[in-house]
Amino acid sequence: MKENVIVNKSYAFAVKLVKFCFELQDKKKEFVLSRQLLKSGTSIGANVEEAQGAISKAEFIAKVQIALKEAKETKYWLRLIKDADLFHNDQLEQLLAECNEIIVILTSILKTSKENKK
């Protein structure tokens, strides 16, 4: 079976994000932004997984669109945490870079899927 890059990347991203959020909660006692980040960041992979089981092309596209929306929200929370100097480490920079990669991949998947639907 062929490796599914976005499934693997979004899952690995979620694992790293969970660890980051728990560290943010533990070290900075920050629970509001970390909760928002945790919800949106783990939702990316959940929607990508749901897309894999879609029963139609339209359902697949809808799930990927939701995953992309969640990825963009996750990028927002990561940038906010960084720019507000709430918490900064190398892991945050890595998460931002990975989130950008996921956005690019999901955008490409959507574009291709919509073109193939026509």
C-alpha cells in the first residue's frame, strides 16, 4: 500500500502539538490559548482521517476543506503564542514550519480534487 503523506504528517504533527500544549500548560500555566491550539491542531488529522473514508468525492473535498480551515486556525494560534512572547522555543518554530507544510499539501490536494471532480 502506498504511503499517505498527509495522513502521516498530520498525525505526527498532532502528537508534537499535544506535547507542546501540555508543556505550555505545565510551564506557563496557560490554559485558554493552549486549549484552542490543541483543539484546532488535532482536528487537522482527524478530518484528514475522515476524508480517507469518504463515500463520495464531494465528501472527501468537504473533509479536506475542514482540515485546511483547522490548519489555518492552528497557524494563527501558534503565531499568536509566538508574537505575544507567551512561550518560545525551537519546538514552536518547528510546529509553525510543519503547519505551513500541511497547509501547502492540503491546498494542493483540494486543488487537484476539485479539478478531477469536473
